[in-house]
Amino acid sequence: MSKREAIERLLNPESIAIVGVSKDFTSISGKPMKNLIRHQFQGQIYPVNPKYEKIEDFTCYPSLIDIPGEVDVALIAVSSKRMMQILSECEQKNIRSVILFGSGFAETGEEGERLQEEVLEKAKKAGITILGPNCIGLLNVKKSIPLGFSTSFETEEGFLSGNVGFASQSGALGFSLFGLAQEENIGFSQVINTGNQIDLHTLDCIDYMLEDEGTDVVAGYLEGIPDGEMLIRLAKRSKALKKPLIVLKAGRSEIGKKAAMSHTASLTGSDETFQAIAKQYGLVIANDVDDMIDLMKVFSRGKQSNGNRVVTISNSGAAGIAMADYSEPLGLELVRLPNETQAKVEEIIPPYGSALNPIDITAQALKEQHIFTDTLEALINEDEVDAIVVQTTFGGELGQKICKKIAEIDKTTEKPIVVTITGTTEITGEGRTILEKASVPVYTTSYKTMVAIKQLADFSRFCLSHEEEAHTHGQVGKSEDTSGIWTEVRVKKELSSLGIRIPQGTLIKNREHLQEVKANIPYPVVCKGISKDVLHKTDADSVKVNIKNPAELEEAYESIISSIGNYNPDANIDGVLAEEMIQDESVEMFIGVKEDPQFGPLIVCGLGGIFVEVLKDISIRRAPITDKEAFAMLEELKGYLLLKGVRGGSKRDIQALTEALVRISQFALTHHGRIQEMDINPLWVFEEGKGVAALDGIIVWKKNEEAVVNAK
Amino acid sequence: MSKREAIERLLNPESIAIVGVSKDFTSISGKPMKNLIRHQFQGQIYPVNPKYEKIEDFTCYPSLIDIPGEVDVALIAVSSKRMMQILSECEQKNIRSVILFGSGFAETGEEGERLQEEVLEKAKKAGITILGPNCIGLLNVKKSIPLGFSTSFETEEGFLSGNVGFASQSGALGFSLFGLAQEENIGFSQVINTGNQIDLHTLDCIDYMLEDEGTDVVAGYLEGIPDGEMLIRLAKRSKALKKPLIVLKAGRSEIGKKAAMSHTASLTGSDETFQAIAKQYGLVIANDVDDMIDLMKVFSRGKQSNGNRVVTISNSGAAGIAMADYSEPLGLELVRLPNETQAKVEEIIPPYGSALNPIDITAQALKEQHIFTDTLEALINEDEVDAIVVQTTFGGELGQKICKKIAEIDKTTEKPIVVTITGTTEITGEGRTILEKASVPVYTTSYKTMVAIKQLADFSRFCLSHEEEAHTHGQVGKSEDTSGIWTEVRVKKELSSLGIRIPQGTLIKNREHLQEVKANIPYPVVCKGISKDVLHKTDADSVKVNIKNPAELEEAYESIISSIGNYNPDANIDGVLAEEMIQDESVEMFIGVKEDPQFGPLIVCGLGGIFVEVLKDISIRRAPITDKEAFAMLEELKGYLLLKGVRGGSKRDIQALTEALVRISQFALTHHGRIQEMDINPLWVFEEGKGVAALDGIIVWKKNEEAVVNAK
């Protein structure tokens, strides 16, 4: 049974056993049964507890074995110590899906961890799928089947079903978020809490939801990332299906990470890496619970935005100013309307209003509702506008009428319409509800509205970009000797074979060699001592610049050899590299490669000097990358202005730099699993058309044992 | 009558006339009367409209003159064209306070602007105070007196009075914010909308509220700043009274500013300046409507926080992680508890919980309510903790019990307790209301909670800081010739008299002078051509470095004179400055002075080079500043690490740099109103103990006419 099938089964049981059920329906072990009754579960319910004969009208069985019919899902609310026995009974009874509510596993320490492993092993052998342990359960919203003890299941109103699927590692957070979203009339298809996720994890659930026909928006709360490759695969699938994958990722701070480990025994990757991966693969990032709900709302409407050009209509000048204030830093454009359209708007609104975007239709709209809706109608067919924001403070009957009309207009157009209603529930609540029920995104503040539009536009753009995927070009052969440390000379040879320019140079191996070559060196040169045992050349005083003739070369050679000897008498010296002095004006970059335990080979770049040391101004992508991605990496840097050419500085060869990035990213992929760290530093970037040159570099290879394990 | 008295009178009328009243209580001109009736106004209501004889049970008068009794406040809902006549009637009837609802003034163009001026002039002569025009009105919440037509006045529930005063330039935003805050049980003393604020403006209202006994928290929504000096005076008063002044400032973006001008004809200052002033004088900045409500909530409780050390208690591990995640970037410290306290907590919570901050008391607290409250009790007397966060997802009766207990504990301690309840209104709403009514700040997300604590801690720290105010030391004499442009030599002379080191130098005025001094110059020197007509010396090629002897000096002299001649044949040349070459390693800074139209002389500083050009990394304060403020300016810079000494670089003379900043700020104050711009660039900062030196500088003085107008 695939995991997708297992989840399908968990969500759609026709018969449910509840092991360790309590008659006290206010207790954790009583609630799951109460919830099934409350929401009128149509299948079989089998309470299991040797203490009782009957619970309400249901026969209670001493053990799973004694149940007369088949059992699709067993909810297990017994102590962790009895778990192995219960699993045996499940096996005997051919129960293939269980939900473990209890704690007392990995989160409690070593003993619990051992028990957890035993349980998992036993379940795998028996072909049983486990949700949990240490979880609150799940909810099939479409069918109104709650399996668990969340307080959100205790509503008497029933659930609002819709197109949002939500997988959460935390039960408390997951179901309270669900409850809050339901209050704003966001409909769900399913909510699943994975807890200690020893078998089914959040990404499995996300995978199921992406493929689920009834789900158009998938959201996940993740404390750790169980499988980096899988997350990337899911992100690509999200793009292909145009179903946004919204992720709220916890454990971003150092203390947060510690708490995450004691909480669910999960490892949290570095936040910078995660953010970079999210950007590269188009995950939609939520920063907190509110943000997640706001995003669910705008995406569940299912519209796309063709760009960043927004027009706003409001009956309050202040709201117009606020929207303009927020749009600028968000990168939204309050578009200047074509004259014709502006004239049309001018005819509709009062003379003291403003038809200049942000459009102010004034409080006159209080009297004449058509002003609002006519203005909106005038804009929905305007090609220069990608999204429309409507802001109102109107309540009561007038507010409701306007909202009904907005909802009608929204149905007639593919253009996103997002509404801000700043007002109390008492006065404006009904209008808001009208919009929510029509799936028109509505927020209480202009800031939330503008953020929602921006995220919609970003995801739409990402989905529409037909970027080919980066592939290795195949011209990079695997080196035979990928072990130990490659110093400058070896690294440069490799870079040169990748088509990256390096300075012309000669490695002078010894004094005889020196005599042989000294006449043919193209002076002036730089001399550098090459030794695996000297990683920072300046520490060993083993660099001499501006060597102009054979005599100076001899002097430099002797001086470097003796400096290295003083620095480390045992150092192996490969020789002295005499290299052409490149004198063109340049900007200094660095390019690095590192292996992330979750996401594999990453390529990192940044400007040198203070940009790295003071500003930590770097950009990260998973290798390999395309030209376009390489360019995006550069654009992201604060120091990008230096490459573009700021005051006085000329424009640099950005094209050559992106090519170098792409090639090094391919190299990183080719050697995936073997590179421990790689640094090209500095890489000089010359004026446009003059290329780049790698001035120094180092690769530290993984020890062979590690490499074997990591390589794919 | 002072403005404070005028506002007091507007807020507390015993008799009210409504001019231009309509019988249609759903219209703008009918609503004010309906609202007074709805909220059972206890004084006299005099409707005025020649069309009616009676409105409900009230006699309606043809004009103000016909009213038999005295009138404290007249609400005026007639067209702007009739305004002058109505004012005459007010004068005749001795009505001293009026509220003008109507639009049709400055916001409509030139004609409206003229009318507005006439109205104001007439009112001043007659001793009449005006609120508005183009405003919705005001609300005395304590006495339940609504004067105006806001939809927020249409509530049947009555208003919740409390200690928050709110002045808003925008009526729609102001009263919808008020309504939303009331829904969260935030009590107000008064809300005033100033609209076009031709007479009373937002700062007048804030001034009144700060002095009002019933108001402990003052909030303002400002589109423009009518009076920069006054805002600073109010900020100082806010600090002295420990009444936070929360400001939501609109018009921060370029488009926002344009909208602000067409909307209320107000000028918006530069956002960077405003942010700097807010930081310097302790204004609490709200970023949007939500944020403003969140801040009102935490401040209205009236507690102070002694610092940034926070402990969090939650029943969900996820919430603990989230709070840790948010605290780090906010600068809050999740404090490590002393062993003794931690042991106490360990005894209370289940063994699989965590007594390590963030404290996780686990879902066991669902069964045993005392776990929550005992843990809280154990922490309120812990000196190492400045504020406590409680997070719960519990609803129903249990949730209510816990909330009641938290409210009780909150009363017993001066330590701030802030609560997050993440859950739906249906399930957790009642618990939330219990806390709100007890004025315990409660939020729906951890992020909002952590932001609230951070703002509380910041304001408390600001109030507790006994910083002396910066004064001019008096040693700076006013220069006589503050006109035109001061070039390098003159500026350096001034800086030297301020005690700021400049390089030793000689201004060589002509060839004879050159012959006279050339033997006594302390070589090596730098030579620079000095001319008012050459502002950027490199453009004219008028700098020569490393001049080692008299012969080279002569050569440099001739070359510079001829370069300037080539650059600008009409240039006046003061001479060539021969200056010692300072060769100590240094960090380059710039210090500038500019006059802000709203806030007067500002001092600006930053690191040179890319920090300014690429990163726009500057810090701004109003002059004069103290040592402490100068240091804070530096700390704010991203490039501060370079001064502190990053990787390889040594620590710089920060002490000498702050002294230079203080002295230049005093100079700026002394010449307030006369300086157009001033630049010291570069100012070199040497290693600790070695001081600073000003290498170049310029002052552009205002033209005399302007200076006279601006000087105080």
C-alpha cells in the first residue's frame, strides 16, 4: 500500500475502533468517540475497553479481536507501554491504519525512542500505517469525519468544506489555525496532524493533498524537514499543478531549534538555506498563523494575477494613502491609468474625489452605492491593471449591498479583486461574511490586503515562468583523485577546464626548474607558495607581488620557501606559482559550494570584503542552476549595485559572472556527496565584455568513507 | 480661551445646536441628531432648519439666532457656501465652539482654499474654535456624547470607556479603528477627528489628552505634521508623564505623499527624518491599524517592563518554538531561569514537559488546570524575568477558569503578563473576553504578543533613562560672515576652533607666498586647489598627493592652478592648500547637517564609500545631541562593525568620533536657520586613542533673506 493510498484510507474509514476509550467524554480518551457521535459518523463505531460493556448505545468490546466486523481505522488512546500488544491485535485483526494519540515516545528520551523504533518496525512488518504518535488526529472536512480530540472538533455548527488541505506537525497549532480560518469562512478539504510522525510525515500528507482533486491550496506547518529532496519534488509539483504550497516553518531561531528538538525530536535545517530553497522552488512562505490564514484566503479564490500593477478604490483618503505607503516597499505598482479609463472614472465619482490612482470616491458613496460598483466595473476590463483593491468602511445595509455587488462582479472577471473592510463585526461583519462566503478575499487592514496581492502576484509569476530546469552539460568528467585537499593550482586547472579564466602561470617546482623557466616568465608576476599545509597564504607570508625580472623572481622564490619553512617546518611544498599580474579594474566576488544535509549541494555567492564580513550579504541556491537563476542570485545581493555600476564605477561583466556560477554549480552537482567545501575567492569581475578571472581557490574533499555514504 | 480649554468645551457640551439638520436620520445631516438621541444625551438639543417646525419631540429653529437658550457647541452640516453666514450667526449668539462636517474647502482647490482662509479669519476674530471642516466629529467616550455621523456611533451597545485617547486626522480610519478596538474591549476616554484641521489640529488634541487625567495612553493618526517643534515637546511630555504616545503616520511613500496632498492639503515630511525623530524622542510607532490596536492594548494595562528578559509558558511545543523564533529578531531574550526556579517549575509540570524556557507544560494541563496557574505563580516573583508570556489553546469552561485565574494573578504583580490565545471565538472567545475586561493584554498570535512585549520594554526603558538633555556649551561664537559658501580652509578653521583635529596645513596664496614658505613645509604633503567655484576637486584635477620636496611643491602648485583654469577660466582661486599627509590607518566617515522644514537642524552621519552610495546606511538625529545619542547613532549603522573592528581591523576611536558629532551638532544649533547644508567628508577615524581628523568640508549658507525668516 503506497503512502497516498494509506492516507486516503485514513481519511475515509467506514468502520472505526477506539481502543482505550473512556466513558468520560470530556477526557482525551473519551473525546474521539464523542466527536464521531457529534458529527454523526455514518459508519461503524467500535469502542474497545474491557472495563465497559456498553458506551451510550454502542457495544464496547474487551479487545480489538472481539469486534465482529472489519475495522478500517483504529484510534489508539492507551499508554505507550501497551502499544506493542495492541499492534499485535491489529495485525491479527488485519487492521491496516492506526492513529496513535499517546505521548511517551521519542520526545521523552532514550527509552521512549527505543519503544518508538520497535513500534515502527512491528508496524512495517505487519503492513500497518501509523499516524502519530503524540498527535491530536485528523479531520476529513468534506465528509465531516473527525478522528481525534481537538477542541476544534467540538463545534456544534459543522465544518465548512472547501479547497484547502492542511498538514501540521503540531496538533495544537494546526487545529487552532484551522478553527480561526473557519471563522473567516475558509473551507478545507482535510486537516492532518502528524505529531512525532514516525511513519506518515507532513510531506507525505502534502504529497497526498497536491494530488487530491478536491484540494487546490496546500498548507503545511513544519518543524523539521523530513526529506529535502521530497520537499523540492513537491514544490515542483505545486508549480506544475498551479496549486500553491504554503509553508509555515518553525525553529528558525537558535532557541527555537533547541525547543524543536526537545519537542518532536526533529532536526531543523539552517533558516537561510530554507529561505533560499523556498525562493528557488516557489514555496509560499507564511511568517505566522495570521499570515497563513491570510494566504489561504487569497489563494483559495483560485485566481491568478498577471503582474504587480494594482489599482485601489476607496471611500477614505486615508486608506488610499495607506495602500500607497504599503505598496512601495512590497514592490507593487499603483499603476497610472490610461487617460480614457481615468476619464471614465472621473465621470462616475464626485468632483472633489480623485480619479488618480489611489482612487478616492469619497464619502459621497454613502449616499450613492453605484459610485462604488460603477467604478469597479469601469476597471475590470482595463488591461493595464492586474489586480483591484476595494476598500470600504461602510456597514449596515449599504455595506451589505455593496458587498453583494462586489461578489457578483468578482464572478464575471478573471482579474483578482481583493477587499479591505476596516470596521467592527457589529457594523461591517455581515458584509464581510457575504464576501467570504463568495470566496472573495477580504481583510480588515490595508496592509494585509496589499501583502496578499503581492504573494498572489509572486506565485502567479512563478507558475507562468517557463524556465527550463538546469542540467549538467555532461562535459564535466569526474576527477579520479577527489580526496584530501585541492590547493590553488589543482583547483585552477579544474576551473580552467570548466571554461573559467585563470591567470597565466607557471608552478616552479624547485630551484632547477626555476633556472629553466625564469627567462620565459611574462613579467610582472605575482608569486605564491603552494602547500596543502598553508591554507591562508598571508599567515605564512608566502605571497610576493609585482616581481619584475628574473633576479627579483629568484629572490621571491627563496623568500617564500624560507617563510613557509618558518611558518611550518613540516609543510609539504608543491612549489611557487608565478602568475601574471592582472591589472584591470575589477569587483571582487566569492563563489562557494557546500553540502547541505537536507538539500544536497548548494552554491553560494557574494561580493568580497565588507559585504561578506560586515553585511553577510550572500545568496544561496541549490545546484545546479540556470543562467536565469544565477542572475537572480546576483540581483538579490545588496552589493549588486557595485556590479551594475554605481556612481563612478563602470558596469561589470555580469554575463561572464553568471556563466561562471552556472558552471561551478554543475561541478558541484557532478561531485555531489564528495565535496565538503569549495571556495573560489576572489573571483575578479572585470568591465562588461572583459570577463572574469579566478584568482584563488580551494576544495576540501570528504573523507572516502563519508563520501561513499553520501554519494548518490 | 486656550486650545486646551476649547477642546475641553467641545468634549463636554451641555447644549448643542445642529445646523442644517435633516429629518432623514439615515442621511449625513440627520445622523448627528439621531446619535445624540440614541446615546441619551442629557443636555439640550437644538435642531436648526427653516424647513421644519419639529423633529421628533424637539422644536426645530429657523436659525441659530432663534434658539432661546445658550449653545455650547454648534454642529454645522450645511454647504461650504453658507459657512460665512452661519459663522456670523454663531458670533451673534456667542457660540464659541463649532464642528464643521462639510467638505468643499482646501481639498477641492484654490477657491475652496480661499474660502477656508476667510472662514478661519472670521472665526479667529470672533473667538470661535473650529473642529474640521471635512470631519466626522468627535466622541466623549466617558460621558457617551457622540458629536457627528460615524457609523461607529450607531452601536446599540453603548461605548466602553477607558484610558486611551485617540486623535485622528482621518475620520473613516479613526472611527473604524476605534470600533475595532472596542470589539477587543479596549476602553477610550475620547476620540477626536480633525479633518482639514484649519484650527484645531491633531497635535492640539494630543496635547489635551496628555494632560487629561482620565487618559493614560494617547494615540494619533497623522497625515502631516502641523508643527515639528510641538511634536517634540509632546514627545518629551509623554516621557515625563510616562504616558505613551503612539503614532500612526501616513504618507510615507512617494505616491502616498501625493495622495496626502490632494486629500487634506497637508505636507508630509520625509519618512527617514520622522523615524529618526520618533526614535530620538521616544514616540511609539504603529505600522498599521492592527498594530495600533495591539499597542493600545498592551499600554492601556499601565504596567512597565524592566527589561527584555521574557519567560514563556505554553501548552503547545509549537507555540514555544514560535515565540523563540520571534524573540530573537525582536531583541527579546528568552532568559535562562535560575536553577532553583527551574526546579520549582519541574515539580509542577509533567515529566515529559520542559521546564527550560520556553516552558512547555504539555496538554496534561487540559486535565489539571493548576499546572498552568501554579507555573505562572512560580514565576511572578522571579527577579531574572521582566515579562511573562502565557500561551494557551484551551477553550470552553477550562479555558475560562484559567483566564480568570490569570487575571487574578495579574492583579497581584507589577510584572507584565501578556497572553496568547490561539483559537476561535466560538471556543476560546469567552476566555479572551475575561482577560480583556480585566485589561490583561491578550493576542491571537505569538508574533503579536512578542511585538507588544518588545514595544512595552522599549518604552519603559526610554522612560526610565535619565538622560540629560543636550545643550550648547556656549563656547561657539556666532561667526560674522555666515553667507555664501565656506570652502575647505574656512570650514577647517571653524572645526579646529570646535576642537576637532584638522591636518596641519598652509594656504599658499600666490607664487611669492610659495617662495616664502616652501622651505618650511613639513613634507610629504597633499596639495589641493581652493576655490568656491570648484566644489568637487577631483573634477578639476586639483589635488596632488605625496609631494616630497620644494621642487615637487612648485610643480604641483603650477599644475593645480592651470588645471583649475582649464576647468573653469572664471574661477576665483583662493590658493593652494599644502597639508600634512596623515598616513595612519583609518575608517572614513561623513558627518552632515541639514535643516528640516518641520524639525529644524538635523545631524546626519554614516560611513563613507559604498556604505552611503550603495547601502544608504545613515543615521539621523535632531541637533543638538548628547554623547549618548551620538553613540546610539553610530550603533545604528550597519557599518558600525567596521568602527568596532571586524576580522583583522582594529577598534577605532569611537569616543573621539562621538565628541566630534556632539560638537558639530552644537554648531548646527548655533547656526539654526542659516545653514543650508554642511558636509564634513571624509572624517577619518583612527585607532582607539588616536582621535579623528576632518580631511575636507563645505558649508553652504542660506541666502540672507531666507536666513532671516528661518532663524529664531
